[in-house]
Amino acid sequence: MIGALWTGISGLSSQQQALDNESNNIANVNTIGFKSSRISFADQMYQDRIGKGSKILDAEKLYTQGNLKLTGVNYDMALSGDGFFTVVNQNSSGTSESYYTRAGNFRMGDNGTLQDAAGNEVQGWMMTTIDSQNDVTSTNPNVSVFTDDYTKLLSSKIVRHGTYVETITAKATDYSTTAKSDSTSAFSGDGAKTKSSKMSDIEAAITDYTSWLQKLKDEPDASSATSIAQTSQINFKSGTESIISKDGDQIYAYINGNKYSQNFLLTSATTAFKVDLYNSLTAAERTAGGFVDPGTVASPNTLSDTQNAIYDKAASKIATYKALADKISQIPGLVATMAIDSGKNDVFNTGETYTSSTNKADMLKGIIQIKSLIPGTEFTISEVAEVSGNAVVQGNYQSTTTGSKGSGVGALETSRNALSQLITGKQQDVYTPIEDLKIDGTAKNYQFNITIYDKELKINTPIPNDGAVPPSALPISIAGATSLDDIITAINSDTNLSEHIKARNVNGNLVIETLNSNFDVEFAGSLKIESATPGVYTPIDVNANYSGRKGAGAEFIEVINKVDQTASKGSLQLRLDTLGISDSAFGEFSVDSTGLITMKQDGAEFAVGQVAIAVFNNNRGLNPVGDNLLAKTNESGDPVYNLNNSKTAKIEAKTLELSTADLSESLVNLMVFQRAFEANAKSITTSDELLNTLINLKR
């Protein structure tokens, strides 16, 4: 009978614990991610084959999938399948503890990290720190993040590689407001473009850049090869004498099946033109063309009508050739310049290198060089000719560089460089000889130096300089210059200056421009002329009407940010300013099924981290510690993380996993445990009554 008392007591204890467990299930029926638990009963030891009651072996959590509820809240996540979110509790002492949870009701914390409702930081693969030297391509050295000034989104793609995810995003300032037409007075025949043609070039380059970015997204591990831009030449004379000479004559070229023509431009040769042309011709060319000495601008010789007509015809031909070159330059993606080969011949040779030239004698040969501004984009020339009345003389055309498409990262970088150069363009300082340089054939002394941004030192540096720290300007001396070419030769001969700029004679103007390799930097030129007082130099201003950017004059920036899935895991930062992507902190949060987190801002979507999903060998071995958290134990084993969360639960965005506690089942269980509790109590009272009876028998 005493045994029956203890047996009943063990039953009461077991049923009480069962009631406690079921009450906990009922209490958490609305707890996000809660997993209900059940009691595992076991019978106790036996004596003479009679059991001594019951005990609780375990209150085990049942890790079954809960129902999913779409909430529409951006930061909400639900796990569909096996796995747990990992969170870290940062203690004030600086230590941290890792816990695991199925509750995905997250938020952005005050410090910008992704946190659970209790402030624990969600763990995952973090975005690597952006390297401004290797991950940012910016035409403004002072800008390495996206700012409000960059209003034009050019393209943005998230590219998934084998072990990392990268976002490639390019933006520009408003090039539609900064672009302006090139001055035809200064740059006719030298790639002069209108504002609208510059805009068309940029739009074509954006299309090309976006297509390569999409190809990289489709084939992230494709081999890398740079694209090559096509360079071709057309020659109207073709080794024979030009036939255009009068009103109504015409030159034309078919490019990509379209005819581009230019009527003969009747032009009267000025004295300056005659002097310039005569001085640029060889003795043999003067004799063959019938050109006689026109004297100087200050003291011109008297020429006959026939001699003047020869100069007028030459001026008209050059004007006609230049006008067609300017028309071709308006074709989207192309630029055309008057050109000459190194041997200054008008007979084609694909082995020659042709350079732009507005030298009068060079332009009279009738060679136009056409380049593709978008590497890998080919164009076709099918016919070149001069027309005079019923006579048609076919010219020649050739390609000294064949355009070819690259692949992978190399092709994308080539396209990006072309796009950024079209958006920004090289700086061009233009000095006009008569107004600024005082070039009149008499010897004059000049000084020249520049101050230019040094990308490596990240400071503005005078060139040439004395080598001190900080350096001081040490201008080059240009003594006894009688012509524009004397100044150009002196500037280009200086080894320090030639690393940064190049001087050119363009239509009789001194043009100083940055190189293709450093087109994005700006410089401040200082050209001075010696005054009437020996040793005293006065500054010469650039011609503001002609000077400026060759491109659209805007700024370009491309930022590449990466999430390395092989790196160590940590708290996921969501603020774009903290991440070094943008000066504006916030964006629209989203997460995909693999846990990849993106923040969308101004149309661009940046991959900023990836939630890590932990899996365990034995989920039931995890220890519940409250606040929807579980702690690992020896029984559960250590968490396992798979690359890109493969073979783990899928994440459902804007969704929460509901509690697996079943209210109706729990209510039934309560009644069962209540009846069992009452029955055990009855066995105790019965045993007690029998025991009292025995005691009374003794009395």
C-alpha cells in the first residue's frame, strides 16, 4: 500500500509536467517560429514484476515545418525546410554568444545591422570592404561612392560566381546638361561633334556596356579578352588627281549601307591660309600644284588670278573634305578626322600608322580616318568616290585595325572605359595664335607648366617641379619661338609633361589635352609670354569658347561590391553609407531564396550580404533558452553551413513561419492529462484509506 502511494505520487508528478509542457505549447500558439514539444513518458523500475510508477524521459521539441504566412513586411523571413537562422548576442563586456532560431521577424537595428526582435544580430556572409583603388572606377578623384549628383543609372547587375556574388553598378552625372557642341572653328576635321551626336554616342555605349554586363551575368566564368576598336581610312584621290573643283561637284562614302555625301564648298583662300599651305608643302608639291610664294601675312605677295584660283581650289577641297569628316563624326559610335600616314603619302598601306592631322598639305591629300568609339562594334565601308558632272572617280578604303569583340571581364572593362571616356572626355585647352599667342613670325619667349592631379599621390602636383616636398613649379622655357609648331615641339619634348599631356596644332590653334590613359584627370595650364620687359612674363588665357571637355563633360563612376561566401561570417550591415556604396544610407530591403540580401536605391540593386543557415546533425539536441533562441549542445553537435546555403532550408521573403502548437490538440491533451492526474490522485487516496483501515485494525 505504501508502494501504491509512491506510485501514485510519481504519476501525479509526471502528469503535472505533462500539463506544464502542454500549457507552454498553448501559451506559444502565436509565437513566431515556435516548435511545440511533447512529453515522453516511461515506466519506472519494477519489483516482483510490478511497476513503481512513471517518469518523464524527455520534453522533446518536434521540428516539423510550420505553416507560412505572407506578411508583406520586407524584413520578415521564413525558413521552408531544415535549418536555423544564426544570431549573436553582443554583451557589454565585448564577448558574444551564438544562438539559433526559426523566428524570422527581423529588422534593421540602430547601427544598421540586421537584428531579431530582441536586438540579437543576424549572422551571415558579409559584404567585403570596397577597395577604392580596385573596385571603384571614377572620373572624379574626389568621389568614390554614389552621391546625389549621379542621377543617371547606366546599368546594374548582380553576378553570381562560384564562390562569391558581385554587384557591378555604373552611374553618371547628368550629361545632357553638361554636353555641348564642339567648336567647328577650332575642331572641324578633327572629330568635331554636336551635342546631340555626343548624346547618341553615349546611348550607344550604354547599350554596349549593358549587353556585356548581361553576358557576364549569364556566363560569369567566361574567359577574359578585351575588345578592339575598328580603325579605317578612306582616300578620295586614290593616287590620282582630285576631280572636284566647282559648284555641284560632290564627294561621298557609303558606311553601313548609308550614303554620306558633301557638295563641293566654294571657298576663298585667305592670306593666312595661303601662307600656311605654302609653308607646309614640300618643294616638289609646290611645283606640281602650281603654288607660288604668297609672302607673309604681314607682307603678302601679289598673285595673279590664276595663282589665286589654285589656292582657292585647294581651300575649297580641304573645306569639303573636312565637312564630310564632320558629317561622319555625327554617326553614333563613330568619329572621323583628317589624317596622314607617317610617310605623308596618299597611297594606302595597311602597315602604316595614320594619325589625325589638320596640316593644310596633309588635308589636301583627302584622307579621312574613321574610328569606332565602341570597341568591338564594326562598321562597313562599301564605296568612296568623287563626282564632277558625269565623271566619277572611285577612291580607296582600308582598315588598319579590324574591330573584334572580346569576352568576359576584359570585354566589359573595355566597354566601360569607352563609355566613361565618352561621358567625361579629355580636357582640351585651346589657345588661338593671333589673339592669345601673338604668333606673327617673330621670335618670342614663352614659359609653360601645368598643375595636374596625381592619382597615385592623390594630390595636385605642378609639372615640371623642383622635386621638393611639397614641390614647386619649374616651368619649361620656350625661347625664340617663331611658329606654333615651335611651342608644340618644346612642350611635347619635355619628358615630364609628355607623361600627362600632349600639345597639337589643330586648324592653327594650340590645343593642349590630356592623354587617353589619363583622360579623366583635370589640369590647370600656365602659359606665359615674355613682356617688353626682359624676364617679366605675363599669363596667356585660354580661349574659353573653344576649350572644355572633348566628351560630354560629365562624371562617371562604377562601383563593384562583393559578397564572398568563403569568408568568415559576421553581422550583416545594411546601411549603404556604412558599406561605402552610397552617401545615402537607406534602400529597399529584399532577400531571395538563398538568403542573398539586396538593397535597392535609385533603381540600382546592391547585394550586401547573405544570411547563413545553420543545420545540425540532431535538431532535438538543441537546448531552448527562451526568446525564441536555441543553443547548441554536445548532443546537437556544431552547426554546419553550406556554400550558398545549398542543401538547407529555402528562405521565403516577406513571410513568417507560424507556431507549430496545435490549440485543439493541446486542449484534448489537457483533458487527458487532467483525467490521468485525477486518476493518480484517486489511487493515492484509495491507498491512504486502506492504510488507515490497517492502522485502525491494530487499535
